[in-house]
Amino acid sequence: MSDPADKRRVLHAAGYYLFILVISLAVYRAFMQVHEGNLEMLSNAAKGVLTGKPHWIAYQNRLLGPSMVDLIARFGIPFTEALKAFDFLMILAQNLLLGSLLRKTNRAYAFALIWVTVFSIAYMSVQNFWFYTWDSIDVIIFTLFAWGILQSKPTGFFILLFPVALLNRESALFIALYLVIDAFHFGTIRERFYLASWSRLFLGSFLLLFGMAYTKFIRTCLFISQAGGADDIAHAVIGNHFLLSHNLKKLLYYNLFSLDVINSLFIVGSVAGLLSFIRRYNDAQIKALLVYCAMVANILIFGAINETRMYLILFPFVIFMITGIADSRALPGGQQADGQTGP
């Protein structure tokens, strides 16, 4: 490698990925400081899925993460230590993936590192008492998902992503929902809306129904009642909670008088902020926005608004949408100077 330019490129790339490794190690250390005291409980949560005795029946279909920890443990490592190794590998993988995707869209090293750092700070800011293996995998899946939408990846990309996501948790249904949305053409806000693909509409609808049926079947098939009285019966009957009214009260009122106001500011601010640029969005950005709003609605209906680990799947969308907004201002319809649509 005699060309000085090639040497510089190699050095820049090596420095870039070394810096991501350092960031990941720092995040992991902070992560362990938050969770080390309850690692045994987190380990038991993963084991519960594998043994058919999870904390809630809603966790029973979330097989991928616990199975990966179990695979690591088969190398003669205690399950709790295997969970630590899994957590580090997931943190490193999510940072490498985000950095690589930002670089893939022709972003400078410094730009990508800034956003990896911002994401790492956001990642640590939402840590609370519980953090499950499927939460870690969701970050990776939804980073690919958000990037795929905004890069207008072909249907096959999402078909391949769907079964992996479904093995992890039922949030895979958002991928099916996207295929339904992608069946329509939105263009820019000024263009005509129309159905562009019956095949994607049918495929997305089928995957939605299949995903719901699979989730219900796996939960029922693998769940073993712990005979724990009324609470256990509730866990077996109600897979998910319906908390819309409760969450709206917290989002719009109770949070305003506590530190949880940050949660309300993020949810309301991110939706309002992304909506404010809708007139400048291209077709892919409008579809990403619709998926983002659907995910926020899902948190409000089925989640707990102040259980901030659920925000992790939102962060990749925010990052890719924000970095795309900067490109889409210059020309109508999100068209960039090089004739591509973006981000």
C-alpha cells in the first residue's frame, strides 16, 4: 500500500472503529453500574422464557435473546456471566451498525461518530430497573428497519428482517405494518396518494395476521402456569396491558410536575418536530414518519409511558430522520444535489 491516500483512509477507518470500540466499552461500564445489582433478576427473566415460566405470558414468545444467552452459557460460562457477555456484544454491535450505516450513506467519520455518541448517551439515559435481552436485539433490528425504510430498500430486505424480529418479540409486526404502508405511494406532500402495489398490501396484511397468530400460539404453547394464584391467572389471560388513558394522563399532566417531564418532552417533541417538516419529506420519509407515529401510539396504548427502555426503538428513526432532514431542505421532494432521494 504505497499510495499515501490509501494509507490515510486505512488509518482513518481504523481510528474510527477503535473509537466506536472505546465508546462501547464506556457505555457497557455505565450499563453495568446501572444493572449489576439486579443482574440475577434479569438473568432469571431470560431463563423464565426458556423454561416456559416468564414473569408475564407476554414475554413467552421472546425467544431469540434468551436463546443467545443460553448459547453463550453452553461454553461453560455461568448464565449470569453469559448475560454480561451478551450485553456487551449487543452494545458493540448496535454502535458498529449505526456507525456503519451512517458511513454507508456517505457521512463523514466525524459526523458518524457524533451521532454514535449521541445515541450512546440516549441509550444510557433510558436505562431503568428492568432491561431485557429482547430490548438489546430490538435496537439492532429497528436500526436496520429505519435505515431500510429511508433508503427505500426492496421488499425482500424487510421479508428477511421480519422472521428474525418475530423470534425476538412481537414488535416485528411494525415491519409487516410498514409493508402495508409501502403498498401506497405518498410521494411528497403535494403529490397524489394512490395504491401502488396490491402484492405488498396483501403480503403486509398476511404477515400482520401471521405474526399475531404466531405470537398467540407460541405464548399459549410454551407458557407453563406457575400456579401463583390470581396474579398468575391474570398473567396467563392478559398478554399485554391496555393503558392509554393512564398514559395520556401521565404524558400530558402528571409528568409535568416531576423529572419524568423529560419523557413527555421527548414523546411530544419528537412527534411534533418530525411532523413540522412533513411538507419537505419525500415518499420514504413520510412512510418512516407513519411507522414512527404507530410505534409511539403502541407505547401509549400497550406500554407504560415512563418505562423509558421502550423508547430505544424510536431513537434510530429520530437519528436517521434528523440527518435526512438536513439533506431534504435544498430541493423539492427530498431530492438531493446528486439526484438521489434521501436521507
